[in-house]
Amino acid sequence: MVMGARCQAGDTGGWQGRGWHWGPLALLAGFGPLDMTVCILGSPTAFLPVLLEGGTRCPGAMVLCLSPSWANRVPSETSPGAWSLLLSRGVSFEAGGHSTLETFVPPRRANYVTGTFAAGGPEGGWVGELARDLDCPTGGSVPLARRLEDPLVTRWVLATRAGLPVPPTLAFVLGSGGDLPAEPVAPGVKVVRLEDPQGQENLVQEEVGTFLGGTAMEPYSQVVVRPAGWRWRGTGTRSTHGKEEGAAVAQAVSARLRGLREEDTVLLEALVPTARLPVPPPRSPAPRLPVALRICTLVCRSWGDRPQLCQVACGVGRAEAPVRHGATLPQGLDSSLQQWGVVAPSQQQALATRLRVASEAAMAALLAAEAELSPQQRGGARAHTDLLGVDFLLACVDDALELVALSTNSQRCLETCLLADAMGRAVGEPHGDLPRLLAEALLHRAQCHLVEGKDILLIGAGGVSKSFVWEAARNYGLRIHLVESDPEHFAAGLVETFLPYDSREHRRDEEHAERVTELVRSRGLRPHACLSYWDDCVVLAALVCQRLGLPGSSPAAVRVAKQKSRTHQHLQRCRGGRPPPAAFAVPCRRLRSHGDVEKAAGAVPFPAVAKLEFGAGGVGVRLVETPGQCHAHAARLWRDLRDDADHPGIGLGWGNAMLLMEYVPGTEHDVDLVVFQGRLLGAWVSDNGPTRLPAFLETAACLPSCLPPDRRAQLVRAAFQCCLACGLRDGVFNVELKLGPAGPRLLEINPRMGGFYLRDWIREVYGPDLLLAAVLVALGLPPVLPARPAPRTHLAGVMCLGSEHGGVLGGTGGGLATLRGLQERGLVRLNRLFEEPGGAGEYEEPCLSVACQGGTRAEACLRLLGLCQALGIDSPRYPVEHFLSHFK
């Protein structure tokens, strides 16, 4: 951090004199409605690495508030009963670790708030009060932190909802027991409610005796008696007893009950010993002392509200005493397992996988339980747990290693994991992923709030394949104003404003843009952004953006990308760069008459590919081996496909001109890009299976790509360079390429978000939402995306055709009904292109994508193949096994 003005004593929430130095005091103009502010309230100790990382990713967006006098709560303008948090002062973080103490005039509005909500902490009072009932997402609250710090509540949730083993526990509570249900039933957990803690000796003796003699206690020889509840946070005097000492145990429980307060608990729990495994002989003959291992995991609520394990740290201590946070220096999981004799890499990896599954299941269960609470119980309608610490013990049950969930916390695991990360850097280890993952999660939540209530002008509704747009818009709080040619479109009742306007003749898009602009203004609409997800309407959307002064790629650039022959001919003239974009272009010629076919035959080698100049969906694409075959295909296509009425949605509103391009051998891939102001922010590569020649309909696909990193990098670089060369500097684009031994070659650029299943798959595998990214870019904001995206699963899918699978999928009790049932159970992913399977012949499009997922690509493919064989999707005419065999 830049050394500069020290925060003034008495105005830093208790941090004066602790050596914190910030940059010079600055007076800044207030921020506008599209500026992002992630506010951290209270002590910066736990969050400092996150603040620094966030300042690098989004300079100025992270603001630290050290004093209640720096912020003010005002009634929300958008959420009745809620409050907006306005910052008049704060420490902001920039790239390079620079920080500045700033004064904001007018005050700066928070889009996301979190902080030190730990109950009983020095800042807990004012931090909790400022963060209560806010209208923006709030990462935690005092009530939620108290739930997490209560081991009885969390053990009940983890045992019942996550199915995790917990230490056998007998709990004595006063009255209703706070957050527990009326009749809590959980494996290994027994709750005894007391109206009065005095004079309960007989009841205590009976319950203690039953517990100690129960089957749950059979594997254990010792128990612990201790106070519990959010006030204690794992502290407090505890006593350890042998299981056979029933009278002493009951006496210890009774003694604790005499001081029991409301919301406190007396816990009698098994002392779960760490598993003892055979280890190599010690170097020293000195006797070994028994030790205990505590595994600390930190989980965040990541993209798509899915839990993600961020980091693991272990603590080792004496077996007879609990290993507390902060009492020992943390160490890594692998080295800890080696100490316990788990030395095989495969065993370590298997245990690490089990730990990830268990910790993420713990957070999912706690989030589900939180969702059932009232806003008052959560500390606000927008309050959720975004960071969770879960502690595990490594036990041995029936000669097998088992992870036993011990407790959860709101901040202690964060502090432990950040300490482990800092210790690693001190000895030359690379920076860990923890600060990056947490900063990305917080910034992403702020951006989601930023788009709420924004007016989006959407050009073209598309068909059933774009149905996800309307649900996503509702979830993000977008106000959609839809311009659509079909006055009876099903989306008319799903949007804020429906503007019917017939723009199907896209050769008149300049005229349409003027009329659409007039229509928007006549309705008094002032959209914040304008875009299109529908291939036919991308040029019209660019023209409307230009007329309304909204961000987006230029109409000229979108025209170059939309017209396939023009794309390649433009790239062939782009000779700058290493390699130049011309290296990715393919020889091609436009065909508007049979005379053009003869001319093209002299310039394009055969075999070649003939297809529509403005086509979409692979309709009319065909491999031609001679000029004669090209003439015949062109004659059929010009006869059958004349305008949009002949086959809606495939670009015939631009005419039915064709192009002839050289056939490029190799594997086919999609690259989906997020580009902002000429910078590449995100890229995802997927693989396509072999097409069914002579047509080029897609048969199968997988994500992540099978390619090694260097080959994926070639595809991403080629796709990005082609987009920039065409002038596409802002947007979400889908680029189709072939990859051969000599590198990538371009097939076409789609200057809009990838269609069909791509948005759904990328969300499932990597987390980010291309739809949200497109909205943010259209608003003029750079989307926050994973800097190092890692796949969470593998997907393999196959396309279904009406001609091949209509009989299999049709009918109320047919295969489609079976697939929908499997989808409801989370066993398959379905993406529809059309409402019902139908159509056949030369111009057929896939009607459905059926996908399965797995921990590995092979597992996903095996599940998909078995499903297709069982349902009859696989056949000699449609060999699914052959299509999937390319994904190796």
C-alpha cells in the first residue's frame, strides 16, 4: 500500500495506532448508477488480501469502511422497508496494491456489503447494524453468523440435510432452543429441552446414561462436556471423561446447567480421535505422542449460487485437547496426510475429492436451511452466507477413513486459510487462488445487483431455443423491452414492454433502425442497453445502438461478421500481426447465380463447402466435390429457400445468396468469447463430433474440450484476432473454427452469444453466464469472469433429429417424456431447438440436445451412450458411439 495519511484517531472504528497506513486523502465526485462498490465493514485483517485482489481486478470498486461515521443508511428507493447504504468516506483499493482514503461527494452507494459479523467481536455491533435490512446483496449478517457459530444448529443441519457424519452429541437447551425445529431428529444428535435448569439431576442422569450406553457411542471411549452457543464460539472450559465414568459425566453436565442462559447449550459429545494409520518408522527412537488433526475448509457461494471449495488448511495438536483455530500454525492437506501414513497420491486425491464434496454439500445444506428463514431471521431479505468455514476431523470408522463434520464458522477458517497462503508466499510458493476466488465472488454479486432494474432493449425474441432469456431476465431483475416481428409471440406476456414491429426483411435494416428508434422514443423508453441474441437481428441491434448512443460494436463490424464471404475476404486483407488474421481465413466466393458458380470453381479448390451466405443452424450446408454438384445444390436451395417464410430463423431475411468455400479438414470447435473495449475477458472452447456428410449438421459435442492447453490457446487466439480484425470490440461472440495439424482455420463468426446449448453448458461446467456477460458489456461494464476458469464437471451431448428420432421421442409416453423425467431428477440436460420433433429432408435442423455429465469425460460419454442405447436414440443409421469416439 502507498504510505500516506494515517486514518485519524477516533474515526477508524478502533484501528488507530495499529500501523495501518493509507494513501493520501482524496475528494472524489460521487459515483453514478452504473458504478460498482463492494463495501467491507469493520476490521480489514481477514479481508485485506481480498481487498487487494479486488482492487487489481476492478480498480476502485473495493471500499473498506472502518467507522460507522463513514456510512449512512437511507430508505431504499427500490425496495420498500429496506435501506440503502451510502458511503461518505472509505479506503479504496487500486491496481498494484495502492490504497487511498477518500471522501465521496455525493456519497457512494454500496452494491454489495460484507464484513466482520462475528458475534461478540469489537466491530460486531455497528457492522451488524449498518448491514441490517439492506437493499443490496449482503454477505452474511449477525443473525446468520450466530447460526453458524452454534454447533448444535449446524450439526443438526449437516446431519439431516447434507448427510454428513457428526460427533455423537447430547444437547441440553433451555426452552425452545432458538433456531432448532420443534422436534429435531438427526442421526447422532439428541436434544433435551429444559424449562428450568435447576433440579434436573434425575433427568440428566437418565439421559446421560442412555447416551453413553447407546450404539452411537460404541466406537468411542471418551466424551467431552462443554458450553456451546454463538456466544462461546468454540471457547469455554471443557472437561474430558472416560465413557465409563457415568456419574462424573452427569455431575459435570449438571454443574454446567446451573449457569445455563437462554440461547446457550450444554453439549455432551464424543471425543472423536484422529485415525491412527501405520506410518514409516521414526528417525528417532523417542516415543511418539498421540496427536489430533483438524481439517479446516473454506467454501464460497460462487457462480450460479453453487458452493465452491476455495482452500483447505490443517491444524495438528495434542490428542487430549481440541485443536483450535489460531493455536497452531496451519499446514497443507497433502503433507498432513503423509504424516498420517496416507502417502499414495491416488489416496490423497481421493480423500481431497471426498473433502471437496463434503464441504460443498455442507454449504448447500446450510444455504437451503437459510432460504427457509424469514428476512428478519436472516438479518435482511438480501442477506445470505457467502463465505463459510467447515471444520472436519479425520476419523477411522469400521477400519475406513471417514470425514466427521465438527463445526462451522463465519470467519475463523477464512483467517486460517489466508494465514496459510501468506506463509506459503514467504517461502517462495506462488500466490494461492483464495483471494482471487473470493474477490471474483464478491465482485460478481455486486455486478448482479448493478443490473437489477436496468431497462434493456432486446431486438428479436427468437424461438423456443431462446426461452431461457425470459427466466434469466426475471432472475436478474432486468426490465426487457422487446422488439419482435411476430405480434403473437409467446414472449409478449413475459416482458416489460412488447413492441411488435416487422423487421424480417433485413436488407432494409437502416430503415428498420430509424423506425424502431422512433417507436422506442414514442413510448417514452430510455433503455440503458440494446442487444440481440437472435442471429437475424444482430445488425439491426447494432444500428439501433448507434442511433440511441448506446455501447456496442459498430454496425459496419457486425455486417462484416454477419456476411460469411465478406468475413473471409476482409480477413484476407488483414496482413498485420504474427500471424496475421489472414492466416485463419479460407478461400471463398459469393454465389448469386449459376454464372458465379463457374467463376468460383476456378478460385476455390474442390472438394468445397456450399452454404447460405447469411445462414444459421447449419441449414443448407453441403459438401460438393465437383462444380456440377455445386450447381445442383444451388439450384435446389434457390428453389426451396427464397425468403424467411420458407424457413424462419436461418437468415433468409437477408436473401438466399450462397458462398462456396474451401473444405477445411480437421476437428470442429466452438469458441465463445467475451470482449470488452478490445480486451479479451473470457473464452471457452467446446468440441463438436463428426458431422454426417455430405451435410454438416452437428451430431455431438463435449465441454470442456479434449484438446491440450496449447491447442485450445491456438483456437482462442485465432478467434479473438479474427473478431478484432473485423472490428468486433465489444460483445459476446461465438466463433466456429476447424483445427488441423497446421493450426486453426475460421469457418464463421456469429456476432452474438453462442446458441442452442452453449450458454447452459458453460454455466454448468464453468459457472459464468454468457447472457449476463452480454448485458454487462451492452451496459458499458466489463464483466467480472474467472481469471483461471476450472471445469466443475464434464458434459457430453448428442443432437436428436426429427427424421431419425421423431418416433422415439414422440407421444405422451415416449422417450421425450422419459427424458424430461430424468431432467427433473438432474440426470440429463435437455436443450430444445423446437417445441416438438419434426421436419426432415435436406434442410433439417436438430430438434433437441441430450447431454449427460460426469466427473470425467469418459464417464459422461459412457452415461450418454447407455442412455441413447436404452431409449433408441442410438441406431445403425445414427451411431452415437461413433460420434462420441472422437472425444478422446
